[in-house]
Amino acid sequence: MMKDSSVLEKKIGVEFKNKELLQQSLTHRSYLNENPEFGLGHNERLEFLGDAVLELVVTEYLYRNYPNPEGELTNWRAALVNAKMLAQIAGVIGLNDYVLLSRGEAKDFGRARNYILANALEALIGAIYYDQGIEKATEFIKDKVLVHLPEILEEGTYRDAKSKFQEEAQERDGITPTYEVMDEWGPDHAKHFKIGVFLGEELVAEGQGPSKQEAQQKAAENALKVKNWNNSI
């Protein structure tokens, strides 16, 4: 069971009406495999909800506060909501001490744990929204996520391969790239993905990685090479 949630609630500035929502948001699928009697579901549906809330709040904030072109705002948003950033924020909040995992997952402190933490943060946002509404969710996102925007703009970390390929494709061809999963394999806790990046109907390149995000980034890197657009990275 999750340790006393009151410390976490104080840290995130949210006192849940439904404590089970908070607990479910931090319950990984692997934990239920070992504890089928747990009584709550895993956090994937809340993650699905939280991902949408996070994107909406960040998008609206950027739209209201910056007159920049759509391509730039898209890049900034991607830098704010990618798995690396979300895992970092989850670490600062201390979610690692509260996420319920299987014994095997609990021993893994590598890349896979970072994705679990990033997904847990999205699930937490979904739980806040469902329990408290959009205003509280927005307050949390501004306080924990959007606070990182100045450093992203100052350091230029928003110019990753995927963002750059989109920027170049829109400028040169007037097309927004799309990404499709071509293949996936491995158990739930160690998935591997092959993803293709398309310009319209054209498959430009493919990339592989242990998450869809990493595979997309690899596909974008390869697409920049194929198109010979690397010189502008």
C-alpha cells in the first residue's frame, strides 16, 4: 500500500477529496500483477486523461502569453511535456517514494523507471483534474511544469530532432510530419518500438527505442539525415 499520502498532498498543494484517486494515479500495472486483491485499478486511464489536460493547459498558456508562430510554440510545448522533463519534475515532487511497483520494477532505477515516473505524473494530473477540476489542475501545471519554460527558452533545449524536423518540413514542404508505430515487441515492462515518420504518404525514415517518444526522436534524427536537413540543427 502507498505510504501516508498527506505529506505528498502538502508537497503538491492538493488535498484530495477522493484519496483512492490519488492512490490509483500512482499504481503501476506491474503492482497489480503481484497484488490482484489490491482493489484499485492501475493508473493508465488516469494517465490518458492527464496527458490531455497537461497538453491543453500548456497549449492555452503558450497561446495566451506568446505571439510566436505555431511551429515555435509546438516545440516549446514538446520540451515541457516530454518524458525526460516529466520524470525530472516527478523526481523533484518525490513521486518515486509513492509509486506502487512490482518487486522487479522496484529494483530498476534506469531509463524504464523514468518513464514510469513520467507516466505517473500525467496520471496524477488526471487525478487532480477529475477530483478538483480544471482550475486546480491548471494551478498545479503552472506551478510544477510551466515554471520550467524560462530555462527551456534560455538554454534552447526545445530544439530536439523531432521539433527540428517538424519545423523544417513545415517551412520547406508545408507539411506537418506524422508518426506511426510500425512494430512493437517485448513484455509490458520492457517494450521496444519501431516508428516511421511520414510526410504525407511518404515514409521518410524509421527509428527504434524503448518508448514511443524515443523511437520518434530517432526516426526524426534519421529523417533529418535522409533529407539532408542536419546542417540547420
